[in-house]
Amino acid sequence: MAENNQQRNDSGDLLKIRRDKLRTLQEMGQDPFEITTSDRDISNAEIVQRFDELENNDVCIAGRVMSKRGKGKVSFLDVHDKSGKMQVFARYDDLGEEAYNLLKKWDIGDIVEIKGFVFKTKVGEISVHAKQVRMLAKSLKPLPEKYHGLKDTDLRYRQRYVDLIMNPEVRDTFIKRSKILSSIRSYLDSQGFMEVETPMLVSNAGGAAARPFTTHFNALDEDFKLRISLELYLKRLIVGGLERVYEIGRVFRNEGIDTRHNPEFTLMELYQAYTDYNGMMDLTENLYRHVAKEVLGTTKITYGGVEMDLGKPFERITMLDAVKKYSGVDFNEIETDEQAKAVAKEKGVEFEPHHKKGDILNLFFEAFAEEHMIQPTFVMDHPIEISPLTKKKPDNPDYVERFEFFMNGWEMANAYSELNDPIDQRERFKQQEELLSLGDEEANTTDEDFLNALEIGMPPTGGIGFGIDRMVMLLTDSAAIRDVLLFPTMKSLDK
């Protein structure tokens, strides 16, 4: 207890010292918070890249002080900006007494501006020799201690701004995330796709099996839901003749949190008229290869020590064959729901009373096969019971033209030959409503306006949804979805 009290006292003393330094600057007429801009004209990384042409030239850099050393009339600082570190050499004789003494009182975390010339020290480190210095913002709270850093995972997520300062690898992950999104957009744009935006607040949250968040819109005195999918509005645009559309946006599912799930996450869905799920497989292969090459420079990626090769043709296997391969059960030989339930009991696969043969096939896949889908794999031809928005296979109407794309044992994407028969779609919605009445909170409800759009006429269409966060996890070797979300959902500290 005495040690904790001492730590609090020490922390309070540090906060007071920093505020006293700010007050001194303000009394000198040098309040850093009154400065509105900087003369910075170059990044730290650019100085390193262009050293041969910039040596002895004047530059102006700005960033955060992350270390200080030196004594007497010579000081060295490490100033970090988004691009990296730059050593600053500061001398009393160059800056003058007042400016040098103020610099000596700078704290780790202060935001500063340095004007000077580029040179290389005797030990060969590219540096900036300071001629003018000024503080742009005072850090009033100390950063975590240098060698221990910000290690507490919960605190890192809550204070991402500190995490980004202290852990360069975290900053690199989010820079890569931005590049991944940019690469996806550039590829789809080159293929004639049009980026669109659709509503987040909807009266009917359909397009996926998930429980939505509900809110009340006061102006209309009506309950709305946060979207769980992008699908039904994007298909309306296909009906409208836009032919190739995509959206990258947040969706919201009132479900649990774990290493691969966050209640709000980034989904990309795209729809292309006049193709089917085979066209979506080709697009997925090409898109993943393009992004990996552009962002990582290679089609071979390593996650958790496991190498996955995006350069080879992706494996294609039906769900029936995958289940037979890894469980030994051939669902082609199972004719009734009762037989399926009996086999499930025999194999220890749990199911709900309302589940049918197709539902149980899917449960078998999840229990026995999913973990083996390490290399890029398309698992095709799902049972109709779990695919209410998908076209039936003409030669086997118990199954549909759908695939899920797997890597590392994770579902990475979900695609269909989209159901465009409004009569069939109404029947599928009716079946979903029955499931809802039986207590399935993830079942869809009938969307009359969407059915109206289908009655206007939708061409044969292929559609797919990509989990962007999982894609970023794989391409950055990140252990948890929270590591690729700047501000993941956290329980309030007040609870």
C-alpha cells in the first residue's frame, strides 16, 4: 500500500512539473498551444532516402521527442514523425542561451519543430543540426517508461493513441491496413466496379444470419436496426442497372467478442451482373493476389509461422466432399433429417431440434473440416437450409451455388450465385420467418421492398462478402481482430 501511495505521489509530482514548465512558457509569451501551424517541409524518412542530395541543405522537421541525451552545451534528441526517427544535434552556441535552456527542459512526448541542416555524425548517423527550435505542443502526461513500454493489452486497446506512439509495429499494421483498402479499391475500380454507399440505419436488417442492434429514431417515432450486411441494398442497385457495385463499410452484429469477432467490423460486398459464383471465385483469387503483391511484395504470406501460398491455384472442394474427407460421413447416403440427427448423436455433434439435414451437414463441416482449410480453399455447394438468398443448383435443388473462401482455417469470404427469382425468394423468406417464430434470433425477416425490386427484374448475378478485418489480420500476421481495429469495442471501465 505504501508503495502504491508513493507511485501516485511520484506521478502527481511529474504532472505538476510539466504543468509548471507550460506555465513558464506562457509567462514568457511562448505558449505552444497558441501555435496554429508548422513550417515542416519534409518527413524524416525522406531525409534518409534523399541524403546524398540533401546533405548540408536546410530542412524543417516536426514530431514528438522520444529520447534525450547529452550534457553541458551539447544535446541529442530523437524526434519521431509518422515515417520514423530523426536524430537532432543541438548546440548552445548555435541556438543561444534562452532557446538552448528551454530545449534542455523539453520532456519526452513534447511535440517540437526543428529547423537546421542535414548532416552525418562522426559515427555515420544521418541527423539534423538544429539552428532554430520551438515547441508546438506540450505533453502534460508522461509516456510509458521506454524499456517496458505499453504492454498491458487492455490498456493498449483503450489508449490506442499511446500504443501507436510507443509501438512502431502497431503503427505499421495500420499503415498496411490503409494500403490494403487502397489496393482493393484500385483493383475493383480497374475492373469496372463502382463504389457506393448504402444505409446503416435500416428498418429490416437482412442479408446475413445475425442478431442486429436496435435503436429508436425519435423524429419518426420508429425503431430502426443497424445493418448486419450490405447485401439487399446493393442488389437493388443491380436491379437499377449499375451492374458492378461494391461497398466497404461497417456492419454491426449483436454477438460475442473473441479473437476473430468484434460487434462492429468492416465488410466489403460486391455484386456483378451477368456472372455466377464461378466468376466470384476467379475474382477472389485475382484480388487476393493483387493485394498481397502490392502491399507485401509477395504472394507467399506467413501467419503464426504457417506459410500460405496465394500464387498457386486455390483448391476447390464441395462441402459434401470436405465432410466425407474429414469426418468419414457421406451425407449423400443420408436421406432424412432423422438419419442426419442420428449420425450427429453418434459423432457427438450438437444440434437444435429444428435443424434439418442441411443444417447438420454444415455443423459437421464446422466440427470436422473447417480447421483443415489452411491453404486458400473454396468450399462450395452448401445446403439450401443455410442459404436463403442463393440460387439452387439446377441438377441438385437440395444444394445451392454458394462458396465460402477459407484460409488458415478461417472463413474469409462468402459468395453466391444470387437468387433472382422473386417467387422462390418469398418462399425462402417464409421459411426464415418460421425459424424466427421457433426462437432463431438470427433468422431473416421478409423484406417486401427487396421482393418488389426482384419482381422488377434482376439479371443473373454473382455476389460476395469479404471480411476485411480478417484479411488484414492474415496479411499483417496479427493475432487478434482487436490488433487491426484502431478502436475496438471495449467494456466501459465504469461497469
